[in-house]
Amino acid sequence: MKANRFPIVFHKAIDLLNETNTPCLLVGGLAVGIVGEPRVTNDADFIIRIDRKKLKAFLTAAKKKGFRFDKKVVQETFDTRGVFRLHHSKLHIDFIRLSIALEKSAFQRKNKIKIMERQVYIPTPEDLILLKLMPGRGRDMLDVENIFIRHGRNLDIKYLEKWAMEICDEAEDLRVWNRLKKVMKEVKRNEEESKE
């Protein structure tokens, strides 16, 4: 994102969420930069608690703040995938509708911080790890590893294992569990090598 425009767009997004009383959780690259290791990101991502009935009022308020969007596309992606994107200048903000049990748990455990002169909630390191393990792309796995390195022994491993297994049971797919175990093994091996 262009550094000079991003804080303005970020402020507008936070103000929009506050003015519409939309509970949110900052995730994605910005959250990783706070919880893990700072990195460049080209957008902001929020998990939000919103239902279809409130979407219209949310979009009306977004338009007043200068956000651009195709209403039909937003409604379609909201209904089919639980996500939608708003544009401002040449930047965008992604919103993910709160839906899965892990996201609900993350909302209950969230931490409040100040970033770019705005108060915002972020996930705990454990919840951000789990949210990143689910897509499991290369960048996500590097983020997970960096969070492990930064928080090390302070992480609640039992919580991570419990949720990783629940996610796998629900999806009938062991990928999240396997990714967690792989990262834990790599971090441990790197720690041992650095001691030698």
C-alpha cells in the first residue's frame, strides 16, 4: 500500500466500523506485523460480526466515507463466501464475516491495541497462528513461524493443538494439524541449532 494514503484509509475503515457498531478483529498482514514480525502488506483485513440485515446500512455508511464498491458483487461474495472488499483511492479493505467457531473464540480472547492513532482489537498469538494455518500458503506459514519465534514458550500449545484438531475434524482433513506440527518441529530444530 502507498504509505502516505494507507493511514487515512485505515482511519476511515476503523471509523466506519465504530460508527456502525460493527465488532471487528484486525487480522492479516497488519496483525502479523504487530504480533509476529513486521512486514509489508498491501491491504487491511478485518473479521467482522455482521449479518445480512445490517449489510445495507454498513454499505450506505461506507459510501459516505468515500469507499467504492459494486453492491451486487459485495452481496454475492457476502452470501457465497462470507467476504467482501471495499475500495478507497487505489487501496482496499477486506471484510470477513464472523462464522466459524475458531473466529468466535478469537473474538472472546482478543486484545485491544493502538495502531495508527486508532484503537483496534487483534487476535492473540495463538488465534492468529490458527487463522494463518488454515489457508497455509507460503506467506502464511512464514508468518506462523515468525509468531512462534517471537512468542516461543509463552504460547499455549494445548490451545493450539486442541483447535488444530477441531478444525481438522470439522473439515475431515489433517492439513492444519500437520502444518502446526511441522512448524513446531522446525522452530525447535532451529532453536537447537542456534545453541550449538
